[in-house]
Amino acid sequence: MSLAATDDYDHLYKIILVGDPSVGKTHLLARYTRNSLPKNPGPTLGVELATHTVPLAGGGTVKAQIWDTAGQERYKSITAAHFRRAAGAVIVYSVTRRQTFVNASKWLADVVQHAGRNVVMLLVGNQVDLAEGSPEDRQVSTEEAAEWAKKSGLMFLETSAVTGYNVKKMFELILQEIYDREHKVICEGDSSAQYAIPRAAIYTKAGPANQVFTLSDAIEVAEPEGSQSCCRH
């Protein structure tokens, strides 16, 4: 997959980045959108926005509207307002700080409360580069995080904003999953499932799409293989 140079797209998906302070949300966004890191990093004040038009390997071109939200408690009322109408949420923690992983359940609850249980969610263990040279610095194992994600209904991936490891994959994984679920419902003609994303969460250039998509019961801990939309040939 590569970032499109034009602004041609089929749908616009709002993605929110949430998690404790200093887990690398801003760095992940900068690495993905600019392939660089912030020169003068500091805490996010409220929310920051970046967009990218992305041709997906599994089909379709989407415009990602990515909201980087502050992790500090004092900004909670501001950031929570931006959860609404999100099609996807990325919950970020640091693999070297266990409390940030423990707090992932709190962030999950916030997303469900303000954006709905139907939002496609991805758990991301960031800063794996900090544990590569010193394995003893890792406080959250891959297996533990993957198991919690599976039980909680989230996809899961580990990343490093510093090295770029899995950064591109994490964004395109959640975008592809949103696109595939949307088109599955369009093809099957069934939008009556229990976990249907509000129509306002999916936009075309003309406005909100008429279809909704569902959250399947099968949870993928890795990127789904051989995923094919019934609309593709």
C-alpha cells in the first residue's frame, strides 16, 4: 500500500488515537503522515488532526481523518467530544510501561461510551524499540496483550514510531478492516446486526453513506489473510 498523491477517494473514515500520555501517539501519526518524528516533541494539547488519502491493498481508496487526542485527564472533556462519529479507534500503550497497558481498559470504556461499541478498534503496543536492546525493560508481553485484545474484541499489533516498525501497517490494517466490513454489509444487504456503526461514521464525497456495517464476532489478532469482499472480482 502507498499513500495517494491525489485527493481521489471512495470514503472518508474518522480514526481516533487514544491512550495515556507519552505512549507515542503523536510520534506514530507523524511517522505515518510525514515519515519523520516531531522535532520538538511535547504533550498534545487537546486534539490534533492529520489526513491522508490511502489506496488499500484489499480494494478501495479511503481518506483517513486521524485525530490525535491528549492523554492528560484535564483534556478529557475536550477529547471525548471528538470520539463521536469515529469509524475506528486505536488504543495505544507502551510495552515498557505496564500501567499504560492496564489503563487500556479505561480507554476502551471511554471509546465505547462516547463513540459506541460498534467502532472498529485496534490495540497497539508501541515503543518496542526501547525493549529490543534491553528485553528486561519490556513490562507487557506480546502474548498477554494479544490475549486481552482478543477477549476485548480488538485487533492487535506492536509498533515502533522511532524505527517505523508496523506503523504503516497499523493504520492500513484498521482502515482496510473498516472498508471490508462496510462492503460486506453492502454486498450481503444486511445492516440489522447488533453492532452496526452509525451511518454518520461513514462518509462519501457527497456525505454520509446510506449503508452501515457490522462488527463480526470473529476477532483477528493479526492482519486477516485472504480477506476478500464479495463485491470484488
